[in-house]
Amino acid sequence: MEEIRVSIVTPEGLIFDDEVKSATLPGEAGEFGVQYAHSDLISLLKSGVIEIVRSDESKEYVAIDWGYAKVDGKSVDILANGAVAIGKGSISESLERAKKLLKSASSDEAMLSSALYKIDNIARR
């Protein structure tokens, strides 16, 4: 199976950069998934959680406050204003940082509840 390269960059630096099976992004019009050979697009991203699926089916998560995604058939380049890799280092610390980032980024209660629910589910794994 072909893989797509996902890069997540913030003003502070690189958060994630690797070849993966797929990624699900929090687009302005709703979540959307990308895989190898996806159609080209540029999308505004709202605050939420990016789910990254590796070829071995393991998952990684990155919370973002907002940003942009440029997708072509071989790569996804994400420029985020702020991002927290969930699960890197102390899991409880990264979860709290992710929640704080999302709460400060949005006044949309439905989106915030959905993103916080997703983070709480990640914590239970």
C-alpha cells in the first residue's frame, strides 16, 4: 500500500513529519480523511484533533487550534497556529496542554465538546 507524507508545522517548529496510511483532519466544513492519491485541495482547519493512522494501524493524535492544510496525491502539509502532540512525553501533561489549547482557540461549544470528548477517549486507551 502506498503511503502519504504528513507534515505538521507550527511557528515553534515541526510537530510531525512521516509517511502514514491516512490522516483525518478537522476541516472548516467538517472532518475529512486523506490517503495516498487524494485529490489536490487547500482547506482551512478549525480547532480539533488530527488522527494519524500508520501502516501498522497504530494511531497518533495531534490537537491544533487552527490552521491550513495543502493536500496533493503524495503529501499533506499542515500549517497550524498551535499544536500539541498527544502522547509525546507525559501523557497526562500532553492531554492537559491539548485541552488548554483547544479551549483557548474556540468559542464553538459543540466543536469544543466534540474535540474534548475525543481527547478523553484517547486518554482511556
